[in-house]
Amino acid sequence: MPRPATFEEYLASLVPPSVRGLDRRTLLTGGVALSALTLAGCGGSDSTTTSGSTGTASGSGGSTAAATGEVTLGSNQSDAVPKAAIQGVMDAFQKANSGLTVKVNTVDHNTFQENINNYLQGSPDDVFMWFAGYRMRFFASQGLAGDISDVWTGMQGLNDALKKSSTGDDGKQYFMPSTYYPWALFYRKSMWQEKGYEIPKTLDELKTLGAKMKADGLAPIAFGDKDGWPAMGTFDAINMRVNGYDFHVNLMAGKEDWAGDKVKKTFDTWKGLLELHQPDSLGRTWQEAAQSLQQKKSGMYLLGMFVAQQFEKGAEQDDLDFFTFPEIDSAIGADAIEAPIDGYMMSASPKNDAGAKALLKYVGGAEAQGLAVKSDPSVIATNSGVDTSGYTALQKKAVEFVASAKSIAQFMDRDTRPDFASTVMIPAIQDFIKNPNDIDGLTKNIQAQKVSIFGS
């Protein structure tokens, strides 16, 4: 497919051709929003106003049903800052809807990822947190998510691009977007100023900077892949710089050869950077790696903007800045980034259908998202009605950064099949980190498993 020119066009590309057809509108003018996983199984309107609450849920036929009782929410936001932000939104929802209560069941992010299939096939919560893109459509197509098209009727502040990003293969809506955040190389401004470091524009400049940081006693690039998924972001960034956005998204969709020269070049390029990565990464969580940046023991960190959760609000977060992964091939450039969209979905058979839909309408609105981004400045709201005057400098820069990108991916474990991401790519990348000298064997093994899963 042709490369999307804007964030909105990228959002539209997340859904099948039958529901595409996007006007070029401005998405990023505004300012975030699972029952504990039973681990045994483990509209679109462009209006900038939105109602603060909803006590009813509109049915597909236009009727309304009173929303009362308990709604269960499965959340993967177990870190302190986002967990508090989610609870704040739920408290506000309950205050605005006296007949409803929300029981939040929180499970750590990695456990949630690994058990999502069993969770959705078992006894899932009424509403659960999930992601836009391939993985949303995958579960919708499997009949494991509920149709919330009626919730989208009359939604304000979420434009057509976001509605398309929430649409399944059958043309129905299954997702309510809440926030997004970019991936980039983050650093501390004060330390860089003190050391005289400059932002690298090319791969050679990145290597030169890394060598200088090592000489200064720093780990040039903070790195932690104990949980398996963080290093996917490094692969994605390098692959988009080496082979371009179109190849990357086709590779994620199972349409390219993992054993081909292009993928080998991605891994070989990464191999040349491993000496700049913080050692012993497979025993370190992303939080611990982020803390090394916070403590000025590392020079930079390729991660999502949620890295800010490990920094104290105020002066520490104000000291945090970022830049895009540098250019590797001048013919490809550096205009492709990742900016995953987070949000909420409804289980296929919620115990409280009306309550679930009332909650979904609320979390998609400006009131809820405004509360969330105020509590968690590591994310950006999707609703254009959110007041952005309180955004931190980091949030404001993130809005501009994403708006200026020409191509935007979600993230490896969102852009491809969940089984391929978890059972093939997590161990493959960790094997590469342990032994980067057998790229031929590594890529042949990935390709064989890809054919088994995708069928070709």
C-alpha cells in the first residue's frame, strides 16, 4: 500500500480497504486514558466539545438502557503513575454516574500480554484495556470482543481517522481510543549540556556519540529486555531506517521473507550497535533501565514516552527530552516513527452490557482523557476537546513530533499476529541479544515459524 503521509492516514491504514477513505483532517490538536486476568485461563465527529458523563448506553436501534450496577475493568496498567491515573478516571466516572460502580482488576503488563488469549476465552471483565491496530482486529475477528458501534454514535471529539482505527474487518467498531505516545531516543538535557553532547542525525554520528559516552563512564543506550517486548522497539526503529516503512509493515503482516537479505541487514546493523547497549539487558526490566537514565548512569534510552513515569514530576520530567532515531539510509530518511494508540474494548458477552458501554463512552470523552493526561504526563489524549494548556513541555513536543511524522507504525507486538509476536519474536530477539553472530540461522528459524503461523 502507499505510504501514509499523515498520522490520520496511518490510522486509516489500520483497517481494511472496505472501510477506508480518509479526509485529511487535523487529529492532534488536543490533549489518557482488563477482571484481573483469570490466570488459570488466564460519528466520528470533529467537534471539540464533549459531554462529561453518560448514564445510559445507546443501543444500535437508537433505544437507551439504564446503566446501573457494577462494571468490571481489566487493566494492565500496574505501574504506579498510570495505575493512579486510571483509578482517578474511574472515580470521576462513578461520581458522575451514581448508579454505577467500577471494579478495577489490575494485572502487570507482561502477564496480561502473555495470557490475553486465555483471558478472553475464559471469563473476561466487562471492559478491558487493549491496543489499536492488528491486535484489536484480530480479537474482534475471532469473536472475542463486543461490538460497540452504538457507543460511537454521537461521540464527540474523536474524528473519522480515530473511528477508522477502531473499526474491525466487518466495518463495526470494537475499540475506544484514549491515548497515544511516541517512541524515540530520550535523554536528560542537563547532562547533555554539561557533557557537550549533540543530537546525532546519522548512524555514524550515533556511534561516535556512543563512543564518547563510554569514555565518559556512561552506558550509552539504556537497555532492558527481561520482559521480552521492549527490544521489539529497537528492531522496529532500525528496520524502518534500513528498509523503509512499507517493507516494515508488510514484514509484520507476514508478507515478506524474514530470511531475506533485508531482514539480515537490519539485524547486522543492530549487531553493530549492541556494544553501545547497556549490558546484561535480559536480566533488566524497562523500569530499571529507565532508572539508569534518571540517575544519569546512561546517556539515552530508546523507549516509549512512558519512560517519564520513572522521573519525578516537576524538574526531573522537565529535564527529559527526546529525538527521533537517526537516519541510516539517506534514500529512506528518518520520517517513520512508532506512536501506539491505547484504549478500551468490551468483552464479547459482558455481564453488564449497559454499564460497560456507559464506561466506554466516558473514557472516550474529553473529561476522562483530560483527567488521565494530567495525572500521567507520559501520554497524549486522543480527544480534541481536551484542554492542552496544562500539557508539559514533553507532551507538547510529542504532539508536534507525531504530527510531523510521515509514516507511523504501532509497535511490533501490535502490528503483527499476537501468537507470532509472543511465541516467535520475543525468544528470537532475546536469542539475538545473547548471540548476535548467527544471523543466518536466526532469520531462517523465524521464517520457518512465520510460514507455520501465517500459512505462507
